Amino acid sequence: MPRSALYPVITAGCLLLSCAAGWSNVLLLVAGRVIPSWAMSAALLLVSLVLMGVTAVRRRSEDERKTGRRVALPLFLRGLAVVVAVLGSVFGVLGDVGAEYHVLHPTGPHGCRAVVRETSFLLVGGGDVYAVGRTGIAWRPAGSWRVDDAYRPIAKGTYELEWGPESGTLELRGSTTDPVMDGVHGVDCD
């Protein structure tokens, strides 16, 4: 299969992954840095748009329309997928305004890491804890909490992370005026 025939397939794959990432809670940890789902979605969308442009230029130069080659996704579906990916990324960015990501220490068994996303808006705060294994991917939050008066327990250092032989426990404590609701969470990378 010639390399030019792979462009439409790779484009379709990146576009579909961009749609899925933009509307999910997946999180990626690379070299100690957290990459949220909306950023992955935007990067994959950019790659797919560049490949669409490369494919269009190659098609014009090789006049593929006369040879009858087919694309992996019809034009309407590509356009729809681009819109879905853009909306997922935009809503993700808007949902992440004011969010802070923290990679907690120490590292647990088998390289398991606890990653926290803390948010606050007006008088309400909250957060999610993710269990990130060796792959660097967390598919969904392991737990969530709410806090009164936009208190951020991780940023304030009012938490405790303990690891056992197989998993860990994250315990969040608020202040007397800003209690944490649902403040104990298991962190398990299996």
C-alpha cells in the first residue's frame, strides 16, 4: 500500500480519536505533565486537518479523482466529525477555566500515580482524583468531591495520600468553615 493511500486512513483515525477525546474524561500524564482530554482532542484535530490538507494537495497533483480512489470518510462525515471535535475541545477548555492539575507524591506500587484536578467557581469548589498507571493514561476519575466556599484542599495541602501494597487512599480535609464532602477516595491503577 503506497504511503499516500495511508493518509486518508490516518486522517480518519485521528479525527475519530479527536471526537472521542473531546467528549471524555481521559487524562494523559507525560513526563510529569498533565494533558487534559480537550488538549488531546485539539492536537489530534490539528493533525487530522493537516493530513486532510496534504491529501487534498496530493489528490490535485495526482488527479486521483480520475483513478477512482476512495477516501476513508466521506466529506459530510469528515465535516461532521470536525464540528464534533471542535465543540468537544471548546467545551473542554471552558470547563477547565480556573482548573488546576496536581501530580501527587509519593508514587504508589507499580508506578501508580494520583493526579488531581481541582476547580472552583464562585462559592463552590470540587475536584477529581485520577489513578494513572504505567501507561500514563487515566480513562476516568477514580473519585470526586465537593467543597464549600471554593476551598481547594490539594492546593492548601490539607490532604493525605497513603499507599498500601496494591492501592492507595486519598483523604481530603477541609477547614471548619469549608468542609469537604466525600473526602476519602481509593486510588487503584489496576
